[in-house]
Amino acid sequence: MFTPVKGRSVIVTGGSKGIGKGIAGVFVREGANVLIAARDEGMLSAAAEELAAAAGGKLETTVADVSRVEDCRRLAQTAVERFGGIDILCANAGVFPDKPLAEMTEADVDAVLGCNLKGTMFSVQACLPALEASGRGRVVVTSSITGPITGFPGWSHYGASKAGQIGFLRTAAIELAPRKITINAIMPGNIATEGLADLGDEYIRGMEAAIPQRRLGSVDDIGNAALFFASDEAGYITGQTLVVDGGQVLPESPAALEGI
Ligand code: NAP
């Protein structure tokens, strides 16, 4: 039995939909106080309304663009003002526009790295004093299998940003250890979200066929992994990654999935 996270203060960036909303749902059902952040206020309100029904803890929202350092600082300050501190940061906000490398512009790269990599680094930096004050600070980064392990045409900038998060956390883990803060990353496979739905039925069917468990992951699958990393019992784990993908990265070739 793990120590409950009831009453802990949690920030989830990109918490208005998809995986972030799923992570927020898992924590709030466990009785944590959760601040979700994203750029679109309407989506944040809709998520808050949906999650409030299941809430054991408090669920609050704030508008923030994590690619802006000032917004990251304001986000951390808001959590401290509303919940009295920060125990857990789930650095989850991410974008994944596709573009072949041959057509990629500087603005395309800046947009993806700005949110996914720079946004992760500065949201962590902004929360450091409060995480240290917690005495058991936890950072859980949403990376991906795409980049650190696999590739997919159109997502070279995205893959670079997701692999970059892992490079970042390995050094951050060393720097944060004396402050009693752990930082770990989840590498989701293909998770059923509104964002993924935009990629179309054909893409989703192709992905299901490539996964040994023959299903996309759920947002709760990722939320539960985040809850584990955030637990007191995971306090000796830092700088590590956890693939949550139904076995997607395992087959050596399509032949490995034939007849199962
Ligand atoms: P999603 O459904 O599109 O949700 C993305 C969330 O991030 C939204 O709340 C969005 O709200 C927010 N966001 C985007 N840019 C932001 C910014 N600059 N500042 C603050 N919030 C921002 O995406 P998802 O599929 O849940 O992805 C969430 C994370 O999981 C990402 O890091 C992604 O790389 C990772 N991931 C997803 C999958 C998958 O299968 N879905 C697989 C591997 C990894 P606004 O647009 O209103 O800001």
C-alpha cells in the first residue's frame, strides 16, 4: 500500500486535455490539490468541470504558455498562493505538428523545442524553490518513445525535443538530489487522446496493429505511472525513464507480431 498523495499540491502543465487531463484526474481522485495549466482558457474550464465530478481534492486552473519563462514563473507562484506550496510537478505540455525535415523552417523547430524542451526546463526551474521546501519534491516529465527510442517520419523536431527532455533530466536529477527532489520521465507509446484522434482513423488502426497488446494506451495508464513516480515509495528513483506502451517498442520486425 503506497502512502496517499491526499492533500499534496500538484501542477500539471498541458492539463486541459489528453494525457495531462488524465494525469490530473488520477491525482485529484486520490485527493491531491491539482492546478492544471494550458494556453486556452475555455479548454481549461471544460476540463475543470469534467474533473470536478470525480474530485477528491481541489482542481484549479490557470492560463500559462510554458514556452514563455515568465509564464512558468507565474504558474509556480499561482500554485504556491492557492495551495501553499508545490509537491509534484507533472511537466506534460507538448505539441506534435508534423513536418518533413526537408520542409522544416526555423519557426517550426522553435515552436516544438520552445514548448516541449524549453517549456519543460523552465517549468521545472520555476518550481524548484517550492519543490525543495516540500522536502519530497517530485518532477514527472511526459517524454515519448518517439525520439529516445523510435522514430516516425515528419517528427524529427518532435523526436529531438522528447530525447532532449531525457538528456535534461539526467543532469537535473544529479543537481536536484541534494534538494531531495526526484525527476523521472514517462515515455508513452500511442495513447488515445483528442490530440491523437486528429491524426485520423487510418493512423490509429495502423498503430493498434503494431502494439502487442493490440490497443492504444489510456490516459489513466500514464496517470498511474505518474502517480507511482510521485509516491513517497519511489523516492529512491531519480533520473530514470519508464516506457508505458503495451509492448510497442518490442517487436524486432512486423513478423514478430504475426500469428499472436
Ligand atoms: P494534447 O491532447 O494535444 O494536449 C496537449 C496539452 O498541452 C493541452 O492541454 C494543450 O493546451 C497543452 N499545451 C500545448 N502547448 C502548450 C504550451 N505552450 N503551454 C502550455 N500548455 C500547452 O496532447 P497529448 O497527446 O495529451 O500530449 C501530452 C504530452 O504527452 C505531450 O508532451 C506529448 O508529447 C506526450 N505524448 C503523447 C502521446 C500520445 O499518444 N498522445 C505519446 C507520447 C507522448 P493548449 O493548446 O490550450 O495550450
